[in-house]
Amino acid sequence: MGNPVLRERAQDIPHDRFGTRFLRDLGRDLLRTMFEDNGVGLAAPQVGSGVRVFAYYVPGEGDRDAVPPRVLVNPVLTLVGEPTELGWEGCLSVPGLRGMVPRHPAVKVSTFDTDGNELTFEAEGFHARVIQHEHDHLDGIVFLDRMTDMSSLMFEEEWEQYAKEKDLPVEV
């Protein structure tokens, strides 16, 4: 799956690196690359940096509220509920493929921003799915590892046709 750093556990950012140009630049680069590649999240290991940082946002659609772009540093998740909510996922590190992945319906997040300010919040639904997906990258896990039924794995073109027929959102 490309760079070996994708399959390794990323390292925590030491507290003395908070507020540094390195960390701010990494956050900006992750956000820029994520938007350029039409993603909703991007983790540092996906760009070859083995540190526990990811960027994401949630576009508002239908009854789903938008979540503005965020950069999370050293995030710790508390998973809520059983991983029973199936949803379609794709990944910038596994281009051209989509598959159904079971995820927890909600998460509690304890993290820092790039300046070292502590943040805690809860997320549910698609917001929780995006966070779990990106957090997996920090542990060397890609969405294919989480799939329980590989028969749902399909090429992007097939998935787009399927999504169109089923009137599914296409942003995942």
C-alpha cells in the first residue's frame, strides 16, 4: 500500500513541538492536499510523515451539519456503541476502490490543535466515521482491514453508478 509508514503506528507529537512552524505547516499541508484531492480527511502517514496528526472536515448535506476543517494532534478516541453501522468508504491511499466498513456510531475525542490547545468533543454519524477512518491511519490501518465482507469492495466507477442508482451521497 505505498509508503511503509502507512502500515506503522505513528508517533506522538512531543509537547515541545506544539506551536512550531513544523506542526503548523504540516496542518496546513494536510488541509491543502485533502481539498486538492477532494477528500474529507487526510492523515500525516498518508503523506509520508509518521506522526499522530490528521486533518478533516465534514461537508453539510441534507440534514447533516457541516464541520469546519480541523487539524487534530495526538487524538485519543473513546468509541461509543458497537461497530455495527455499515457505510461506504474510500481512501486517498487506496485510490479507485470503495467498500462497506462497520464503524462505531459515535466517538468521544480528546486531542490538541497545532498550538497545543486541548480539545474534547463528541461526534456521531458520518462525522464519527471520518474521525475513525483517519485515526486508523495513525495506527497503520486502512479501511480494507476493517471490511468484514469483501464482496462489497468495488471499483470507484462501479460504486459511482451504484450510488447514483441508490441515490447515495458520493463524498465519502
